[in-house]
Amino acid sequence: MGIAPTFRRLGYLLAASILLAPAALQAQPADGRNQPPLAASALAAAMAQYRRALAEYMEAQASYAAATEAYWSAIAVKRRLRATKRANHEQILLDDYVLAQPPVYAGPPRPRNPSKPHEEAPPAPEIYVPVVADFLAAAQREFKFVPRMPQSESEFKRAYAKVALAAGLTKEQIVRIYGFEAGGNGDYDVQAGLEYNKRARAMTTALGYNQLLATNTVEIIAEKGNQFILSLTARAAQLPDDQKKALESKIAIVRKMVNFGKSVADDWNEHQALANTPKGLGVHAMNLDLDVGPLLQTQKLLDSVVFARRKGVGERLSAAELEMMNLTGDGNGLDMIVMPLAWRDQVPTANFFQRSGYKNNPVAQRNNVVGKLIAATDARMDQEINKPGAKELAAALR
């Protein structure tokens, strides 16, 4: 081995010792004892604090979860109690409602793990909500059906106005509920979440002037579809041959949809399961059809009016009262509107919602007693009926 390689090796060792010296000095304290670096010691203290904070957070969350579960269980129990009392013609008392507001989490926030300072909670997975294009594609694929679209928004409004008035709905109910549900300016294909921005994300499948969910559509087709068929058949008999043939083809498709809706028990949960299938989405496309859409949109409100009459509410419902039934379901809505006026500022709106529905309804949360919710609904209607779409619908009702 030559002298040059030996010197090179010595140079490498010297360079390595210089590079490693700071780390070695940092790791060795003056007294020579083998102690961990200061950073590790600080991390250990931070982790101990984190574990204490995490335990407090988990305890607070468990307490909140238990209180929330107890609250919504009490809501369900008292709702069943009121239903039983009404069925037995017994008097409903104020104490038959839960008078406290839902629990609100007031504990500490979830602490950040100091050993993973840059770790973030994974975003909640987005659930895709089908939109009009999906409804149309499903109708074509499952039923070979293409809705007859209106030539203009005015044409659909005129068709809807004719059907709604003939069903016995009032001009006030028709226009004010349209204003509330469709934002005062919504088109016949307006969908929840897309009222003002078609590129936004749909919130639900709620569609049209009265915002029918796909489940509403499947249920109405199952329950009232045969009535629609009779109405459409009578209309077809008065049409020229070419139009008559087209409407008769549509009637045959409606029959298939009725059979699909009747393939399960007449139950909301059963119909909801159907609505989430490709065929169910295809049925929902009927809301976009100029012949059937007005029938569906009208029937949603008419069912509520008939339900109220059957339960002894003979006087005409205001638009806001009818909207309570449209918003929360016939039974819950009726529960609100027959309540004594003196109770309305005491009874929380949570009594009339399912837990998930209340969570996703900021209007009911902000207006957290019945009186506030009805007043806010009326105020919103007052505002929306001054928009062009509502005025156009009012003109079609003359």
C-alpha cells in the first residue's frame, strides 16, 4: 500500500471526526453520564400532557354522546306517547313534549398529538348525491323513458297551476310554498343545494317546486299512481291520434313504475330503499315531465291537506302551516299546527324531527321553538314571493 492512499485514508477519518464532533458533543453532557437529548425529554413531557388532554376529551365526548342518546330516546318515547293519546282521543299536555333543547357539546377540543404535529384528521368521505342528469339517464336505461320537457318555464308553471288549483289548493298555499321551497325563483328542475349555483354540490334528491325527495316520488307513484293513470287516460281520449299515442306510451311506463313502487310494503323505509336504486332514480325523473310532474308536485301538498282534514283540522291551513307538514312529515307537522298558541314558544322544534334530520336542518336549529320556526317560515315566504319566479307563478294562477 502506497503513501498517498494512507494519507487519503487519514484525511477521510479527520473529516469524519470534524463532521461528527458537534453531534457527539451535544449527546455527551459535562458530567459524562449517558442522558437523552433535550428534544426527546420535551417530547416525553408533551406526550404525557397530550395523554391527559386526550383522556379528558374522550370523557367529555362519552358524556355528550350519552346525553344526546338519552335526549333523542326521550323525543321518540314522547312522540309515541302523543300518537297513542291522539288515537285514544286523550288530551295532549305540555309535559308530553320534551321541553329542553338538544345537548350541545361544551367540552375541550380534540388535542393534537405532538409526536405527529403535521397529521390531520382524514376528511369525511363525500357521499355522492344523484342529480338531474342521473335521474334522466336512469329513466332512459331502466324504463326506456324520456320526459316530455316544457318549451319554457312558463309552460310548466301554467301546467302546475292548473293541476294545483283543480286539486283544491289555494293561490296563497301554491305561491308561498313555491317561494319557500324553490327560493322564489326556482325552475321546475331545481334541486336542493343547486338553487343558486348549478355547479355546486347537491344536498339531497329534493326536486321541483315542492322539493320532492326520490323517496317521496316513489311513494306517491305507489300510492296514487293509478289515479294519475286514470287522469292521463281521460286526457289522452281527447287528443289527436299522434298525441294520444305518445301519451298512451307514457301511461304504460307509469304502470311499470306503479308496479315497481308496489313491489314492497307501503312503508317509508321500504320506499326509501327502492328510491336509492337505479329504477327508483328513474321514477324520480317523472317530476321533470310536463304531464306527470305537476301531478306529483301537487299530490305532495294535497296529501298533507287531506291528512289534516282526516285528523279533524277542518279550517283551511295557512301556507306556513302546510309547509310544516311538508317540511317535517304529515304527523309531525300536524302535531305542531294543532298545538295551543301559548305552547309554541316553549316547545323545541327537535320534538318534530328525527335526530339526523334535525342535525342537517340549520333553520330548525336556529329557530329552535315552534313559534320561531313558523314565524321564520312566514317571513321567508314574504321575502321570496316578490321574486320573478313567484310572481310568474302567481300570474299563472289567475
